[in-house]
Amino acid sequence: LAQNASVLLVSDGLDREAGEGLGGEMERLAKSSRYVVWLNPLLRYEKFEARPAGVRAMLPHVDLFLPVHNLKSLVDLARTLSNPLGNRAMEHRQWK
């Protein structure tokens, strides 16, 4: 990856084997890119909590944590990505 690349990661974070290596791999991915945007279909649920080990391992290395589960969420994603991410980076803080 180029240092200026933005990475879109689509996952629910519920990996059965979210071993200790996941956090390290996410850290390496974050260092190799400008932004890591995690698109999680489970964010459509109001009661979503960042409790699974995979979610907790990934979140510290993510700049934006957004829902993606229907056409509206894809339109919202397009709007978000069409503007500079700058101040909106780290919008996932509420999940930590």
C-alpha cells in the first residue's frame, strides 16, 4: 500500500479465531495507509457494543467506524468519503 491510501475494511468483527495477531496486523495496516475506514453491518443495531475480542482488537487502529447495511448507508459512505476525513477521523471513540 502507498502511505496515502485509504483502506475500506468491511467486516462484522466477529471472527471466531480473533487471535492475538489481529491487533498487530491491524496496527501494520494502519501504519501502511493514511486512513482505515471500518464498515460494519452490525452498527445498524442501536444496542451494538464493542465487546467481541475481534472488535476490541481492531478499533484502536481504525480512523472511521461506520455502518454499512443498506443503500442509504452506502450513499452516506459516499458523502463521507467525498470530503476530507481530517476532523472526522476517530469517529469511533464512543465504542472504546
